Amino acid sequence: MKTYEEELHRNRNTRLVYSTDSDIIPDQDSPEEQSLVPGEQNLRIWKERRGGGKVVTLIRGFVGANKELKILGRTLKQFCGAGGTVKDGEIIIQGDFREKIRTELDRLGYRVKLSGG
């Protein structure tokens, strides 16, 4: 299993491809969104009750590329041993793992606050 840092580094290495086709114009309107370094992120951890009385843990406030948010979400889901998803700029993890997630995000260097619930 790769660490969070290894996974981020692997996904940031992209290859530039050139084409001789004159119809292909580079997309200049949407530059790659850069993520803030973990120490500059202000993440909030929420506990929320969903339909059927099920409890989920939400992580909100991530600033950056959706790809990096998905990597962080995958890392936290594996750490908690729970299911979940990344949707609408937030990480949703099934179950109440606020304290466990808080300690892991602290270890990764993020600034974290518990909110709600």
C-alpha cells in the first residue's frame, strides 16, 4: 500500500504530449488548479446523520485539485477501514470517525477543526 505522499507525487508527474494536428488547440482557459500545501489547508470535520439514521463523517474545506481530494479521500477511507466517497468537494466516510480522522490529518500536516454534530 502506497503512502499518501507517494500517491500525490505519482499523480503530479504528467507527461506533455505534442501533436502536429493543427486542429488541436491547447485548453488555455482552465489551468490546472493548484492545491494548497497541507499546512495552509483549513479542514473541518463534521458528523452528520443521513437517511435511515446512518451516521457519516464529512471533511470539508479542501482547496485544490479534485484529483488530490480523491487521493486524500482514498487514504482516509483505507485508514478508517470504511466505505465512502468524494462528492461536491467534500469527503464522505461512512460511520463516526471524527477523532480518528483528526489524528491522521494532523499527522499528514493539515490544520483541522471538529465542527457540528
